[in-house]
Amino acid sequence: MSETQITDEAFERDPTFDLQRYAERSFGAYQEKPVNVVLRFDAKATRDAVAFRFHPNQSVEENKDGSLTVYFKAGGINEMCWHLFTWGESVTVEKPARLRRRLAAICASLAAHHSAV
């Protein structure tokens, strides 16, 4: 913030507003219609992924093959993609298809950009 100033204007907080519920609708800061997300982390990434809190309402399932499946519901597809990019090939987006397609498009665009240099 810059150039802040004190005024006589008052603000009354909506008593029905619940910050926790509001935050749970998003992944990071973006607010959009929540989607059911299913991510599978390979066995090499399980130790790190099980210790990571992707979302406040997440649940996890350790699979027989050593992989880990993470489930949560949130909006913010682009921000999810930016985060999932850091996990590289150790994560697979199982659902939703829209998130998988968006992540693939971002990766393809980056690959094309850096191939042209």
C-alpha cells in the first residue's frame, strides 16, 4: 500500500462473512468456482508431498505402490498450475481434466518460448 490516509469513513464487517470458508474456496489468492482436484505423486515424491499442505480441506491416501494421492476442492486453476510446475514430473493431475490441460498448455508455451531462443 502506498499513500494511505486516515478518513472519517467507517466500515462494518459483514457478520456472516467467514474468512476460513472464503479461503477454502481458493488455492492461494484466486477466487473462482471450486473444482474437485485429485493429484497423484510418485513414490519418490511421497515423503515431501505427504508433509506438504496443499489446501486446508485436503485429504491424502497412501497407495500400495508407494505413491500418494491428494484430494481437495478449490478454485484457482492458474495458481494451482504455477505451484504444480514446481513438482515437475513427480505429480500427475488426475482430475479435473481442465487443470491437466491448462498445466500442459503452460508447459508447452514455456517449452516453445525457450526452444526459440
